[in-house]
Amino acid sequence: MAPPAADNLRDLISQGWKSKTVKEEIRDNFSRMLASGEELYPGIVGYEDTVIPEINLALLAGHDILFLGEKGQAKSRLMRQLARFLDPYVPYIDHPDLPIHEDPLAPISSLGRRLVKERAPEDIPIAWWPREDRYAERLSPGTKFADIIGEIDPAKLTGGVSMSAEEALSFGLIPRMHRGIFAMNELPELDDLVQVGLFNILEERDVQIRGYPIRFDVDVMILFSANPATYNRSGKVIPQLKDRIGTIVQTHYPRERDQGIEILQQEIGNDLGGEYPVHVPLFMYQIIEEITNRARQSKYIDQASGVSARFSLANFRTIVASARQRGIVHGESPAVPRISDLGHLYASSLGKLELDLMGTHQMTERQVLDSVIAEAIQTVFSEYIEEHGLAEIAEIFRGGVRVEVGDLLPSSLYAERLQHVPPAWDRAFEVNASENEAMRASCVEFILAGLYSLDKISRSQKHGKIHYET
């Protein structure tokens, strides 16, 4: 969408443009979209009945918002999405000496007010500030007062500007986001002095720099994110700042596995196609997401730290990459991920899990991950047995079959061992296992790993390859 044609204040006034605060602007646009039934938060999954209603009320109430939740719960994504409720463009006075995007009808700086008072409307140039530039965010660690509030500029003092003049100030991010949205990530890590500055902005909506006697009425919506373990810890966030935050929105991990899979499919996008395509059977999606679910329930993992949705995504990309490598080497198209590809999850998982030092009893992170993966395979396989009844499938392996599996073995080797594929495979796995060797290999490994998890068959490992025996 192109900006309006007005390029001076007279044209702007003649077009009937009216000033709004940023929260009024957001509320009006949000209300219009809500009434028309538009999708409010594209790509946000699993929050329809919990998080989203709270955000909606906060926007209608004109509150500043704190998103409180563990890592990987879409807090930053939600904050960024609120910018879509801003107008596509807002006008501002186009003058090189103005440090902020001044509202032409309600300037707050001394220079802005002087320009409007002393110049004819047709001599005041107007430019348009696009929506995508009206959102800024900052990570708390290392953030100083001068970064987000401002500081006296020594260079301007050296140039002859009086310290008592507004022009001597160098503004930080929040004043520069006047008429926009500013987000502060990991609020409890913010220095106490900066928290006091934020408290003053939330309370009085004015900026005070080193006691300089100015009331600078900044118009900004402020968003915060924090982890419950640190936000609720005494002394991490000053009580006055907590008291001024209008709404706290509690986020959470997906309540259902299917929601986690939907997020995975959304994030992976079109990455499964291309010259070397990959087809992922449903049970592999389920196992990857179940690994994350099991990690979130494990007594060996520090649950206060959380297990991010990025854990699932990194692991999923790893098994896709392993399958794609196999497809390239052996000319299999499409390539299909297998259980043996899970052997590469150490690379994408280690470092993302924070162990509970009181509960691990000297277990290594690798051992904890092995346990979590085993539980996930058993859980998913047991569901398939309960839902579909895999007795027919398991019967194939009761005649003394020995199968070698591995992430780089060609799928044809599996086909040689299993000439006949029972019809139950296609029903249970919703795949063309009888027609596609790569899919058959993936099904074989899933069944073998599942039977092993239930102590129905034995397993041995040597030189990176796994042998299952019945």
C-alpha cells in the first residue's frame, strides 16, 4: 500500500487527518479486524482459548503488556505481531533536526512546536512513517539507561549548545519510538536504574534524563517478556514497575501433540521439497514432538528453564537432513526419515536441555536424551498398537528374522528382507509402504524399535549399525 499523497501540513489538514495516540490507533484497528472476522494472529497455534483472549482484552483496555512464559513459547512472535494493528502509515514532520517522528498536529519537542507555530502549514513538509518501522525491541542483558532512555550528548555541549536546552539531549530507543511500539525482552535482567526509568515512562509518560527539567510526553506502547522463574524472584523486578504493567499474559507450551506437529509443519514450510525431496510419515512427526513432550515431563530436566519449541524444530530439521543425505547418496526420491536418523539428535539436542542437578544422579545429558527418545518411541508405538492393532505386523518378525538398520543403508536392503508387506501397514501408517521402498524401510525401523521398546525383540549395536533379532 502506497502512503497518502499529502506532503505538507496544509494538504494533511485538508484531507481531514486526525491525531490518535498509538493505543487508540491499535484499539481502533483491532476492533475493526475483530468485527470483520479477520485472522488476528497468523501462525499462532494452540492459544485460541487461553492466551489470545487475554491479549485481546489488553488491547481493548489500552494496557502495556508483559508476556510471561518459558523459552520457546512464541512470546517474541506475539509481540511483533501486535504491530499489524498499527495504521499502514502515519504522517510526521519531515525536518532533519527533529530526533523523533513528530505528530504534525501535536508535536511534543520544542523544535516541533516552534516549527508549527512559526511556519505556514504549506511550508511544513510531511513524510510518512510505515508500520513495519514503528516496532523496535531490545534484549535486556547489557542494556544501559542511555540505550533506551537517553543521555546528555557531550558533542552537542562542545558545539555550544546549552546544557539546559532540549537540543543537548541524545534520545534512546523509547523516545525515538514515539508513536510506535517498543518491546523489552527478558525484563528481570534489566539494570535497576533502567527499570526506574521505565517505571517513570509507564507512570507519567515522560522522559527524564539526568534530572534535566523537561516533560517530554512520549506516546509509546511498551511490551515486556519474562521467564516466570526470574520474574517472580524477589528483587529482580522493582515492585513499582510490576505495579504499572497493565496486563500479564501467561503463555504455555502446546497442550496437545497435534498442536506441536502443526507448529513444526508451519515452521518447516516448503523445506521438504526441492531437488532432493523428503517425505515425512506421520509417526516420525509424532515421535519428534513426543521427544519434546517427554523432555518437558522428565524429572532429570530442569522444568523451570523449560524445553523450547525450537528443540522440536532443530531435531526435526536434523532427521530431515539425515534422510536427505541418504536420498542423495543412494538416489532415493523422495527420501524418508527413519528411527535410525534419531541417532543424530545429539548434535541438535545437547546444550538445549538444562539438567536438574538434584535429580540426574550423575546422569549425563546424553544419557538423559537417550532415555527421553526411548520413552517417546514406546509411547507412540503403543498408541499405534492400541488404535490399529499391529499383531499382523509383529507376526512377520516372529519367525526368526534378523534385520540390520542404519541411517546410511539403502532402502532396498530392507525390501529384500521383507518381500511381503501386510495390508495393515498402509492402514496403520497412512503410507504407501507396499509401493515405496524408502517408506517401507521407515516403517520397518519404527516397528522394530517399537517392539524392542516393549521387550519383544533384542537389539545389538556395533560400528554405528543396529541389529534387531527375534
